[in-house]
Amino acid sequence: MSADTFVRVAALGDLEEDTPKRVEIDGTPVSVIRTEGEVFAINDICSHANVSLSEGEVEDCSIECWLHGSSFDLRTGKPNGLPATRPVPVYPVKIEGEGPEATVFVSVTQES
């Protein structure tokens, strides 16, 4: 089992509340979302339609795919309803520092 390798993705202040930020980490598309006082990282590709989740809406700790309305829990990656039936990977997030200058790191080496 390999150890997590965290990569800097943004300063905390660069993440607008409920506005997904798409980043690429080692070739993996990731949507980083600050919502409800936490930061989440979820694979940016919808498991149903293969489109970018970062173009969708964030509400109630979920992100909704803009194409067909599938919604995924940001904590688990599990779909909240149809048409998606398969979860999308979620990734560990680490924040170092405080305030808007805090640094946000994400690891895609171990999916959770």
C-alpha cells in the first residue's frame, strides 16, 4: 500500500464557497469544493455521462452533474439518485495554515 502524496491545489482563499474548482493532479481530473466549512476533493468526471462535475451546482454537501442531474455526495462519492448508479472517487484533503492564505493539498494516490 503506497503512502498518500499530497499536491498543492490552491490557497483556501482562492476557493469560493459552493463553487467547484477543476484541477488536474498527475493526469487525474479533480473537482475541489469548499462548502459547509470543509473542503472536499472528488473525481471531476461523472460516472454516468463522462462529463465534468465541476460545471455543476453544489448544494447540501453534494455536487450535481449539469447534464442529466445526477448528484454525488462530496464525502463518499456515492450517487444520491438516478441516472448515476456508480460512485465517483473521493480524495483526501489536507489544509496547512490558517485563514485565506492556508494551503489546500489533495492526494490522488489513495482513493477513499
